[in-house]
Amino acid sequence: MTKEQLMEMGLSEELAEKVLAAHKEELKGYIPKARFDEVNNAKKDLENQLKDRDKQLKDLQEKVKGNEELEKTIKELQEANKKAVSDYEAKIRNMALDNAIKLALKEHRVKYEDLLISKFDKNKLTLKEDGTVEGLDEQLKTLRENYKDLFEQPLSGHTPNNAGDNPSGGESQQIANIIRQNLGF
């Protein structure tokens, strides 16, 4: 929702801003459910595949004891499984880091997030067990300094004194009269 929509619902401007700020704070670190389900299902599928392979290899290993060539093949398959596990873990880590980076960029109102994603050094980022990413804030701060134009700048200033009222009285009428007198009208 926007501030204008909240104000149309009867909230004051100040209260609408507070609601939006609280809403933004609540959504920090939010990962869309569809994305979570996608990653979680992929993880479960791969874990099941790895368990099945390991079981098959153990069964095969017991059946072929004494046959060196088959034992060698089994060891090669086990090594391939270990490599697949490490590749899978790296892929999951990269997906989690990419999501964390995208969320952080959205949170900091980046105009072109695809341009900045490649600027992050994922080797310097550490994915903690609670899902947070260590080192992300530091890199984001550096990018914010180096690429100021890619970040939306907050609007600052004060509310103008002109409330849009009819200038039929008050200070605005006095100022208009002084101008007329000085110009000779």
C-alpha cells in the first residue's frame, strides 16, 4: 500500500507514514513463500537422490567384494557422489546469497539491481545458519558510496507553507499588497 491509499482510508499523514515504516521493518529479511518452497523442494529431491545412490552403492559394494575392478568403479562413484554433494551445497549457498543480495538491494531502493548484483564478492560473504549473511552490509555500504546514482535518493526538505488556500486574506494578501504598492499598481 502507498501512503496515499492509507490516507484515503482515513489515516492521517503522520499515522500513514508510521504504518508504512512498521510494515517495511516487518518485511526485512522476508523471502517469498514461492521461492522458499522452490528451494526447499529442490533440496529434498536432491537429498533423496543422494540417499538412494548411497544405498545402491553400499548394496553393490557388498555384492562385489573381491572384485577389484568393480570396487574401483564403486569408489569412483562414491567420489562422484561426494562431488555432487559439494556442488549441490555450493549451488544452494549461491541461491541463498543471491536472494539475500536481491532483498538487500530492494530494501535500499536500487534502480537497476541487475547491474549491482555482479559487484558483490560472494567469497567474502558468509551464510549463517539463521539465514543472515555476514559481510553483506559492508559491501552494500561500499556500493552505495561508489554507485550513488544507482540508488534512489530519499527526498528531503520541508513541507511548503502554502496550503493551497485561496489568497484572500492573511499574510499572502499583505505580501500581494506590498508588491502592488512597490510596483505602482
